[in-house]
Amino acid sequence: MPQLHRERLAEAGRAGAQPRERAQAGRGEQDEGDQVGGGLGQRPARRRPYRLAAGPGQVGQPEGQALVQAEPVRAHAVQLYRDLKALHELPPEYESWLAAAAVLSDTGKFINHQGHHRHTQYIVSSSEIYGYTQLQRTMISAIARYLGKSRPQPGDRALRNIPALEHKNVQFAVVLLRLAVALNQDRASDVLRVAAKVYPKRVYLELEPGRSGAELELWSLRKEADYFREVFGRELFPTLA
């Protein structure tokens, strides 16, 4: 297994650790075989975690650079989950899965750039990630799958092993991750700040331009407006603050 692939798996485990712990607070531990809500609440199996091969001082090296680039996407995905919670109403555990999907979303490129979202889905669903059950990894892989032209459909392979009642929630999470990716278009260190405002018929995303502006991000967000309206039934208006 390539070193960077191991790094991304380890990073994904850390990315959602705190939200997952908060979601589990106050709930009794479930036995490994118990099913809660279609199996989504079962306790993660004890697995040997993948270790980061690079130390903290090596994060800027070429193999660690991909993780550095994934961090703004993860941060924006988590922010959008929290800021738009009144809109999507996703369960708390989705914050963890969304963060992990953001970190792992480009993993498939290490197989082939062409169709890499499909490769990402396969890698994530087939790999052991510390702290996540098989079903939870399947959920994460499905969220990371639909960042290109494809949209979630009931008969898709990525959704086949996910309870039907969760398909809509996966779709909501996909939209949030697509917006987070749109907010990070080939940006090096100039990360945009964004503020979300939710109204009954529309949602505003106000961008604070960085040193290099925000034109590409505005264009990318506007491309997501049709799908956003299809899923949430509201208009999306990206604007400059």
C-alpha cells in the first residue's frame, strides 16, 4: 500500500474523531453485533490503525503536501455542516463521515486520474480505517464518490450496501462536500473565508476574497446551484462579502 495512501487513511481517522466522540457522548456502548438505525450506531471494531509515516516536521514534503491541500476542504465541509444544519438536519455522526470523506476524496488519483472518484469509493470502502466500521466506511466512500459529474442514484453500486433510509442523507452530505471542494479551487495558502446565511427560499454563501480574489470559487459555486436547488429546494446565491 503506497505510503501516502496510508497517511490519508490515518488522517481520515483523526479528522472525524472529535465529532464522533461528541455524537457518542451520553449513549451507551453497543456490542459489536448490535444494530442501531440500520447498523450505523454499532461500535467500531478494534482494528490496528495505520500510522503516519511522516513526522510533524515533514508535513510540507511532497508526500505530505496532499494532506495539507485536503485540510481546507475538510475545514470548509465541517463549517458548512454546522452553518447549514437547520437546512440539512443530518445526524451528528455525519459530521465525522463528511470530514473523513473530504480528506480521502482524492485518494483515487493514486490509481488513475481518469475516473478517480470511482477509484476513491473502492479504496475507502475496501480499506480498514481505525475507528470506523465497515458500514461507516461505506458511507464515507459514498459521500466521496459523487464529486464529479455523477449524482447519487438508488441503484448505484456505491449505495448498494447502505440502508435505503440513509440515501437521502448521503445525498445531503454529497452536496455539502461538493460546495467545500468548490471553495478550494487550486488554492495554495490563500484560503477563503465563507459565511452562510439561510432563508426560507434561498441560501447565501458570502465569500471574503483572499489575495488572489475569489472569481474561480464563485464560478464553481454557481455551477453547483442547480444541484443544490434539486436537493434542498432552495436557491443558492454565492456572493462576495
